Amino acid sequence: MQELIPVNIVIGDRTYRIKTNPADEESVRRTLKIINDKIIEFKTQFAGKDMQDYISMVLIWFATQAATAGNSPVMEKEFTDALLKLEEQLDKAL
């Protein structure tokens, strides 16, 4: 069993400290880049909202992307598992 490593991540304007497998760190960071890029995109399109609104928009976008991408069931399960894992780690960080 691999030892979990602590990783500081930023979503929107908040920093979280999570623990992840070293092999998953790159994947987590790529996902965070997509999330933060989308937040910036939505901030540009919909000025005047607060960060919670932008994060909600990104979550809806992610869910919609997964549903319409035509991913194979294996890839969809993998993606869903990764998001659930990230959510659990964020919940622990709070």
C-alpha cells in the first residue's frame, strides 16, 4: 500500500490540504487546472457573481461534459470515482 502524500490545492479562492497517492497527484493537479480555468472563464462571462456561484457552474459543466461526452461506462465510472475521491478529500480538509 502506498503512503498518501499531503498536497495543497487551490479551488477558486480557497486553499485546501488533501492527501493523495503519489501516482494520482498529477491527475489531481490537471483536474484542478481545468476547474480553475473554467472558473476564470465563467467569471468573465457572468460578472458580479460570488465564488460559490462560479464553482457551482463549473460542477454543472463537469457533470454535463461527462454525460454528453459519450464516454465508455468504464471511463465514466473512473471519472466519477475520481470526482468522489476529490470531494471526500475536500470534505476532510474542511
